[in-house]
Amino acid sequence: MYTATVLLQIKKFTHMSGVYGKGRYIKAVINPPTDTSPPPYPKVPVFSGDGQSITISIPSTYWGGVSLTFQLPDPAYVLLGVAFKSDGGSVAQAEFPALSTSRDANGSQLTMLDACDDDGEEVFLDYLILVQQVSTGNIGAIDPDIDTEIIPE
């Protein structure tokens, strides 16, 4: 399975309005993905992007999922989950069938399993990473982008 981690750093917390796509978002630094996959490696890197936008490029011969883990090593905040939305009305239940969170006194992490079940089509999903501020209980969102594409070999 291809795997990567993305380090998050919150610069300014802003709580949500409660409506997807409306209101203000948390100001955060989203590092580029670090590939943590075991060898062998494909010719084209599986994970790319600057962090704000992440592209997952899987070889056309690969059949399996891809795991992307967001890490927030700040005890002032807890990663809660992800909210998805697409132009077609999907909320990505099929594309991302498994989400898990882990947290302790030092921070938290959120792992998403991309099923890569796109029938050879490029998939673009808008999503928000949901974060809770420990001191107030308020919930906010980080707004990055993710793109999944199939690379012919």
C-alpha cells in the first residue's frame, strides 16, 4: 500500500459557521506530503503537491488503496475528521471508505484510506479537515485540496 504523512501547523484558529463552504477557515501551514511507502517505488511519485493541494498519482497497474495521514502535533487542538463535497453531490463514501483518528496529550492524527476506485477517471474532491480547539471546544476547519489521478505505465 502506498502511504504518506502530511504535517499540519495551526497559525490562527477560527471557529466554523456550521455551513460547508461558508464562513472563515483556520489559517494553517500544510506541509507537502512525505511518502512513507515501502519499496518498490513507481516511476512517477505517488504523492506530490505543496500541501495546500495534494495529488495522488497511482500507476494504472496498481490495485489497492492509498493511505494519507495528517498529523497535528499540537496539544491545543484535536483532529476530528473530514467533510467531503463534490460537484456531483457525492460526499466520498466510496472514494474514502475508511477514516480513523488517533490522539493523545501531545497531538493527534487523521488517516484517510483512498480506495483509488475511479475506473481510470481523475477524481477531484473538495474537503475540509475538521479541528477542535481544546480550550474552548469550538470546531474549525482547514480547507486544502486533494486530486487523485491514474498514471499509465
